[in-house]
Amino acid sequence: MSVARQVVVEADGGSRGNPGPAGYGAVVIDPATGEPLAEAAEYIGVATNNVAEYRGLIAGLSAAKALFPDAGDALRVHVRMDSKLVVEQMSGRWKIKHPDMKPLAARAAAILPPSSVTYEWIPRAQNKHADRLANEAMDAGRDGRTWEASASTAALDTPSARTASAPPPVQGPPGDQAAGAARARAALAAARGAAAPEGLFPMPGAQEPEPPAEAAPVTGSAAPAPEPSAEPSAAPDPEPSAARVVPAPDSSAARVVPAPEPSATPQTGWGSAPDLGAPATLVLLRHGETALTPQKRFSGSGGTDPELSATGRDQAERAAEHFAALGTVQEIVSSPLRRCRETAAAVAARLGLDVHVDEGLRETDFGAWEGLTFGEVRERHGDDLTAWLASPDAAPTGGGESFAEVAERVAAARDRIVARYAGRTVLLVTHVTPIKTLVRLALGAPPEALFRMELSAASISAVAYYGDGNASVRLLNDTSHLR
């Protein structure tokens, strides 16, 4: 007798234009632990939301079957989607009237025995993993690329129930040393594990889905499914094109789902989608060194506001030469702190531009930790440091800012600048935490991602913001101009 296997499939699809450039995403999840077992995503050219959602379902069911090829009728798959249309049609409660949906639904129904699959409607907020995969696929198609599982960050939005192992000893400042980042990851994982309910994804039988609330389309996400009458008359080949298997403790049978050869060259770029215009590109320049930088001391907005050192002034000049040679920067906005204003002034002198100051770009206020090394903070304020590493809501000792507060401030500054300089290239001269926060928010990564990025003095990063709300990280920690 085959051993019963249970998995959850979450799937989504979207179209930027409906019809427009479209893609899907699907993830197979262990219902007991919440661990992703396999991911699949693909850009499918111009299609509608409904076509993309069905393609996501097909990819998810195919990936689940490929994980356990010998399970047969013992495999139980619970599908969770935020498309009421697909859930109702596949559950048999709604008729499939549109001729282009019928072959897609038939293809999905033929992958596994009907008795092995149940369906549940979920709100979009609970379908973030698949939604992000779909958007990654559409982004790849827009850039003329193929979605690659190895480059996906979708799993970072998915809470894990894994219990963290004992963290290693911490040495050096957070965000710049592997040990500090490891401890932060372990603490955050432990906190998530303690709060995770038993059985993250219960496996119910078929049930009536909760009707979705009326809401406006969410900018930058896979758009909600329209009424069946809005579907077009073109249904692409429903075969999934790419999948990744993520081993779990009990998934020895898991294997990579092969990618079939494409039947036709997919459309790349925006194609027939509405012209979104040029993005607002924020070029993120960290200030040059101060006397505190090489000593790895906390230096935020609540300390002494140091000036650039001789090394820092040289770095600012090298950055100015670099931007003068490129000739792309059109505006300059700086943090109000002295080290940033001095760095920005060096660039502005070369480019003949004015420097605008935005208070939202200042560094974190590190409270009583200002001027101390990471080791000194650990010795003097160990409990507060542990709490700070474990939660974005924890503030440094003595009334400093939490990472959550900084993120809110930086996001507001970003929105002001992107709105003011739409379609332009803007140099933002700022600090470690604001730059990492902008990159984290653009990627949709969790707060602990701040501890996983290296950011050198006078380094350059870049994020482009498009008219539809999507963001694209173009560069991170480039120091080639300093060599």
C-alpha cells in the first residue's frame, strides 16, 4: 500500500494589461512545516489574468505530482488560490463557459485524480509566495530573460516553522560580518517558529470558499481575475516551463521538474502593454568614510555628526569623477547629516547641480550605542542588542529608532522623491540603513535581509521605480569607481 502524502499547492498568475505581458507562479508546500518543496514560474507572453492563473494551477499540480511520482492515489493535494473563478470552476460549482478556459481546466483536471485534489479560495494577502513568483516571471519577461529559480527571492516572504539552531558567537557589527547576520537570522527564525501554529496548512475537504471582498486592483501585484466575459480568445500552451525542488527532511523522493523545450519564442519586453514611460531611477551613494567608519562604530543621526576623513574626501571625489563620466545623474538629494552633504557637494560641483536635502534620508538614531563598537554594545547592553537583532520593532538602548520606524521614514522619503522626479535619474547620498532599506523594500524581502547585505563606504547601488508600482534593483555595493 502506498504511503499517504499530503501537500499544499499555492498558485497565482497575473497580466499587466489584461491582456498584456503575463506570467504565473506556483509553490508546493509541506502542510506540517510550511516549508516550500518546489517552485515554478514562467513568463507566458501576452495573455489575460485568467489564462495566467490556470497556467499557475497546472504548473503547481504538475510539480506536486513530480515530487511524489510513486504516490499514485495516495497523494492528496490541497490547492489554495486567490482566484475565485478558478477555484469555483475547478470545484465544479461554476460552469466553464469560455472556450479558451475549457482546455486549460481539462488539462489541470487530468494531472491528478479528481478525488486527490481539493480547492480553497484565500485572500490575496495569504498568497504572497505565488504572487511574487508570478511577478518575478513577468519581470524576467519584461527584461528579455527567463525566470531562474536560483535567483528567486519569493521564499523570503514565506514564514517558516523551522526551529533555529543555537546561534554562533557574534563578532563584528551587524550587516557587515557573517556571524552577526547568522545570529540575527537564528533569532528571527526562532521567534517565527515559536509563534507558528501547529499544522500551518490544514488539509480540509472541499469547502465553500469565502467570497472575496470588493477592492481596487493592487498596483504592482498580479491583478485580480476579471469576470469570465473579459477573457480573450487565445489560450497558450499550458505546459509549465521551469521548476525548482527544495528538499525537505522527509522529501527524499523529491526531484527537479524538468523544463520542456518551448514550443514558440515568447514575446519579450512590454509588447502591447501600455507605455509606462521611463522609470524614476534612484542611484544610491553611501557617503565617504569618516573617522568612525574604519573602526566599525555605530554612527547614526543621534551622535556627533562627523565630517569626512581624508580618505572619505578622496572617495567623494572619485565618485564625482565617476558620475561626471557617466553623465546620467539629473538631480541630487542628500541626507541632512554632514558626511552626506560633503559627499553630495563634491558630486554637485562636478555636475553643476544643486543639492536638495531630505530629512527622511538620515541614518538611524542608535541612541546610547552611538560611537560604540558592536562588541562594546554587546558587553554594555547585551539584552537590548539581542532584542534588536531579533525584531525590527526593537529600538537601541536609550530611545533610538527601530528598523521598523526607519523603514516607514525611508519609504515616505522614497515616495516623495519618486513622485517629484518621475522619469529622472536621481542621486541619493545617504547612509547604510536607508540604502539597505530601499533595496529590501524593492525586493520585498523581510527585515532580516538588512543583515545580509554588505555596503561599503562610497559604494553605489541603484533601484528603478516604474509607473505601475514595480521596482527593479539594478546595482548593489558597486565600488569599482574607487579602484
